Amino acid sequence: MYAQQPPTRHIPGILSYLDFFSKKKLAYVLFFSLPAVISFLSFILNSLLTN
């Protein structure tokens, strides 16, 4: 009986690439939407407080 080798590649390359791309896309969306949300909230607060 020979020792069974564990598979070197756990997931296919295209799947890991898609997963990496989705994480990168999510990071970009968060990075670019956060300043927009902050500026929108500050605009609303400014218009409410200054009349």
C-alpha cells in the first residue's frame, strides 16, 4: 500500500481567479463608495443644520 498524495491543486485555476477577482471588485466598490456615502451624509447634515 502506498501513501496517497494530497492533491496539489485544491480548486481549479479559473475558480480561484474568479474568487480573487470578486474580492478585488468588492474592495474597489467599498473603496470608491465610502467617500460618496460620507459626502452625501455630510451634505444632508449641512443642509439640515445650516438651513
